[in-house]
Amino acid sequence: MERLVRIVVRFRGGVFSFDSREGREAEDLQRYLAMFPGKEVERIEEQVYDPSHPRRFRYLVREDLMGVIHGAGKD
């Protein structure tokens, strides 16, 4: 069974999140970012459930996905 991953995209002035299947995050990210032309991405994070955290979730920066958007169009 594939694991679902919650990806959080933090833009300057806004936030968007989506669920993706593990291993498809980069492909889904590119598809969703096409809905926000001209928006500057500040950070991409993965939301992780953590029952010990006061708000129950931690946010891990996904440098690999930042590389996908910075590498887009460089071919």
C-alpha cells in the first residue's frame, strides 16, 4: 500500500498544500505549481504527524523538492 504524503508549499503571502503518493511528490508538485504562475515559492515542507508535538504535526523542509523547482527549465 502506497503511503500518502502531505506537501505544504509556502509562497510569499500564502500557503497551499496537497496530498501525494510517496515517490510522486516531484511530479505532483510541478503539476500543482502550474496553477500558481508568477508566485514565488519560499519553502516546501512535508507535514508529519507527531503525537508528542503540541500541535500534533511537524514540518520537515524538503530540499529535494526545492531542487525540482529550481532545476525546472534548466535543460
